[in-house]
Amino acid sequence: ATGHSLRHTWNRKFSERMDAMDEQVSEERQEQVRSYLMGWRAGSGTAATYNKRFIQQKGFEAALALQKANGTRLPEDLKNDD
């Protein structure tokens, strides 16, 4: 494992933990805590870089859930053969 992949893994797990908390933590506070724990300068934007993949995944999951709830189906020619 590379340092880069370890940072992405740590940040994904941190994001999952923040989402699972009973008391919601603001995005700004999460970024402050993330930056502190990772040793990044506050406000540097580095935390956002490592959180981007998690945000994209959550968006993808939400879009799929909406499609399923609305009964939206892919055309046959776009479906995976899996």
C-alpha cells in the first residue's frame, strides 16, 4: 500500500464515521478535524481533495436509490452483462 492509498482509506473511514455519528458534525468542522488529525494546514483545501471520492460515492448511491424508488430502468443496450 502506498501513502496515497492509505490517506484515501483513512479519510473514507473518517467520513463514514462522521456520517454514522448520532450528533451531526458540520462539514466545516469535519474539515477542521480532518486537517488537524492528518497534520494539514487549516484551510489548505487538502482535506477536500481526500474527501472528494467519498462525496462522489455518496452522490452515486443517492442517485441509484432515487432511480430504484422511481422505478427507473436502464435501456437494455446500457445494462451490464454481469
